[in-house]
Amino acid sequence: MHVRRLVPAAVAAVVASLLVAPPATQAAPLQHVATATSTWKPRPEQYPRVTTQQDLAIPMSDGTVLRGNLTRPADASGRAVTKKLPVVVTITAYNKNVQDQAGGIAGGDSSYLVKRGYLQLTVDSRGTGSSGGTWCAFCSREDKDFGEVMEWAHRQPWTDGRTAMSGPSYMGISQMFAAAAQPRGLKAIFPQVPGADVYRDVVASGGALDVGFIPLWIGLVNGTALIPPTFTGTDPVGGLGTLVSHLLGNGAFSLTLLLSAFGGGEPAFDGPFYTQRSPINVVSKIKVPTFLVSGEYDLFQRGTPLLYENLQKRGVPTKMIIGPWDHLQASGGKGLEKAGYGSLSELQLRWFDHYVKQLPGQQVDRIAGLSYYEQGSKRWVRGTQWMPSTLKARTFRLSGTAAAGGTTGGLTTGQAERGATLVPPIPVQGLCTRSLNQWTAGIPGLLAPDLPCLTNNSFNDGLGPVFETAALTKDVVIHGPLNARLYTSSSSGDGMLSVTVSDVAPDGTVSRLTGGWQVISLRALDQKRSRRVDGTLVQPHHPFTQASKKLLTAGQVAPVDVEVFPTRARIAKGHRLRVSVQAFDVPHLLPTLQDLLGVLTIMTVHTGPTYPSSLSFGTP
């Protein structure tokens, strides 16, 4: 899922240092480990050029014809190499021909693999690009297409029958559904920034509707679907028919979906619509080796690690790198070499050479199962488990009364003071923050990378109350998801709590580490699906169903568990840990139209022995 062309970044040459790490199947805590010199180097090009055959017809079982571009290696004269080779497949919703010119949003440079003896097949998904049918955003028919495309590629005379998949975001999610279908010939996948639970990950985090990314994403899919198919010149009737079906079918689906969601209809709540579209519900069917790339400021910051966790626990050969990247950066592989294993193209070559071509010497066992960038220290930690069994729970209690732009409340591991803090509804809260950049897929950071408020949250924090520790006497490490339990009352019975966790440096710079959101009326907790460390809740799971919705009564104070999205961070000695609480995160989230007045309310966060509001997380 992307919203703008990403200018390709210059990728560094081969990085010489690799981490000596335990195999992915061995349980190990995440830790800083010294690096060692690697003997692995990418093999050279076998072919000097590539050539592309456009709009191959790919028939689906329901009669719909999808279209794909096949890129082959070529000799110096540009003549295609006819040798049967493995094929890497990318399935996109962004028009394969536009995507070819879009640089990093398509992932790595496909010619890198093609010149080293692979084929590349890029396919327009149903109802997009040059493909027939109507787009339906990961509906059951579209998900079935993914597996059928792979079966078709496996049978073609130009391939040796071995297949793989690559690509970020939508193209990463399509890999998860395709691999879950267990098509013949599929040997490995390389999904970057795929979602897991699309409702909680991005569509309605905390129960409020995303109005930053989702409308842009739907607009991108529909906009690129209206570009006339490339085969129109040779088949004008077919091309016109495809274009009309995109215009009418896609438009009707998208408009109906958006109006229903914002009107408070079924898509505003979790249920079958999102169950079908969430890879977390099919990941247990995936058996092929999987290499995941995630970003700490990515749209799928929450979801990608959950996919890794499932695969790793089941013993599927799996790697994951989580870096300090937004969606566009992680999609293009910008900065990936800083993890210590080479560029995106080099990693894909290494992964596919090992699992698809089965070439010796790829040393994939020297790539840590999990490499996680640690905010604060700016170091990488390595291990295998995303949530290691060695984690211990840590809880800080909110203390006293804070005031927006005034008195700072306390954050303590000791006795909390009684307090009642008003949370004013200011509709510009979140407008200039790292959250803005994250939930518009990284566009502001691309256009204005030096904008101070994208890296310093101090201005935004002045728009609401904050609670923070005294200067720390020793480092505090956060690992994984966090839970902010806030004892809350509301004049309307509803409202949204927007929680930010930050690192405050001695010079006053406020670095936003992560955030979470929760609509008060959707606070019901599913205890069985919530995660705990040492018996302490660190990742609440809310049903987010219409039936679970319940307003607070007049004067009622209730605990509201806010799922704060996972991170790895070290708050250094002398710094302060901060929790800010606000009522909006603009332009990220808004309520449905029927609940709009409910958010224009005065919420109160209560603290002290009777109302033990707190922040809890796992720590090594």
C-alpha cells in the first residue's frame, strides 16, 4: 500500500560486517553482539541486459484474465535468454507499468536478480492495471488469485518450475496469502512491511478510523487503475472493456466501503470483512522460508512482528529486520544495509540463491533470526524470538495532576500521588509529529525531511498533559508492545485517548518512540487474546465489535487499556521517560460521523492508589 513515488536511494556497496548469530530455530534473548567479518559476497552479473514482454494473459479459475510483464535476462544485443530459469513473482495493485517507473515503492531493482539468472513476473491484481475484473481489496476471490498466479507461473515453459515472491506492502501481503495457498513450486518469499491484522494495524487503530493513509491508498489504487491498459493498441475493445470495468466496479466498491465506514456501518467495526483480509489468520498455513522487513515508524509497525512470531515459533526458516524506517523507506530498502547484511537486492539474492537455487555458500545461518534497531542507543540487537521468554515486566505509574502546557505530572515506580488531569480536545493535536509522517506513509519526511517537529515532539506535547520520570539513574529498556492503563472519566461518556511514549533528552528534545490509541466506548477487553509478561498486561486485545461498544455513565471512572504499538528503545541514564495523553491524532484518526460529537468532550485521567493509571512493558 503506497501513496507516492519514492525516489530511489543510492544503495551502499557490499557491507563487510555480518553478525555471528544463532540459527533461527534456537531460542535466544535479544542482545548486542559483536560483529565479525563476513566471507559472503554477492555473485557478479551473468547477463548484461534485460528485456520485458508485456501483458501476458494469466487466466483465473473464474474466467477473469490478469496481465503480467515478464522480464528476462538478455545478451549484449538485447536478445532474450531462453534458458529455463526460476521466476520471482510480484503481484501489485498499483499498475505494473507505472510501478516500473516508480523506483523504491516497488521494492528492490528487479534487474539485479534478472541479470543473475532469475526471471521477474510482475502481475496486475484483479481490477487494476491491465487486469480484468473488479478490485476488492483482498476479498476471498482476490486472495485466491494470488495462489493461482503462482500455480500458473510454475507451469510455464519459460521457467524451470521453481518460483519465489518479492515486494513491499500490498505486494508483501499478497505474498502471505499466496504462500498460505501452498502452490506447487514456491520455494521462498521476501515480503517487506506486510500487515497482519489490518483492522488493528492500520484501518482503525484503537477503534477510530484512519483518515490519513487509507483514503490516499484507495485513491492510488483507483487512480492507477484508470490508466488505459497497455494492450489497448492491439485490442481496443478488450482494453476499453477493462477500463470501464475498473471505472464502474472499483469506484462502486471503494465509495460504498468509505461511506459505510464513516457512517458507522459494518466496516467501522472488526468482523468478517477484516478477518478475510488479515494475513494473521492464514499465516499458520505458510511453510516456505520467509524474510520479513519491518519499520519502527511503518504503517504495519504492529503487524509484521506478529507474522514473524508465528513463523519462527513453528520452525519455518524465517528472518526479520526491524529498522528506523517509515513505510516508503522500508519499501525501498533505504538504509537496510545499516543492519549489517547488505542492501535489499543483495539480501534477496542471498535468500533466493539459498532456498530457490540451492547454491552453496550463502551463509544464511549467519543472519540473525531477528535484527532490531534500538532507539536511543542507535545500536542493533540480535536474537531469534520477537518476545523472548527472558523478558521481565516493568511498570511506571502516572502520578499527580498534569495540565496542558503547564504542570508536568509524575511517572514513577514508587507510590503514585492522587490526581485528576483534564485532557482537552484540541483538533490539531498530532498535526506536526512523527505520527503524521508515519500515518501518511512517509510523505512529509520525503518532502520536508528537515521539518523539526517530525523529530522533536516538544511542540505537540504542549497541547496536552504529560507525565514523566525524574532524570533516570540508569538506562530503561523497552521491548515489544506496551499497555497504558488509564483510569478515565468523560463528560460525554466517550472520546479517544491518544498516548505517546517519548524519550526526553537533557536538552529538552522530545523523541517520540511510539504511540497508541483507544476509543473509550470500545474499551472492552478480550482477556484470552491479550498478551502478558510476568502476569502483567503489555498488549491488550479489544474486540472492536458493535456489540462491545459501551459508553461510560455519568461520573463513572473506568480503566481503559490503550495498546501502544511495539518498539525497541533504550532511554539513557540522565534522560526522562515521558507519557503524553491527548484527545486527537490528526490527520491519522477520526471517529465515525455519528460519534463525532462524542470526541469533543472533556476527558479526565485519574491517578493515585484508588486509580492506578500506569504504563507497562517488557524489558530484558
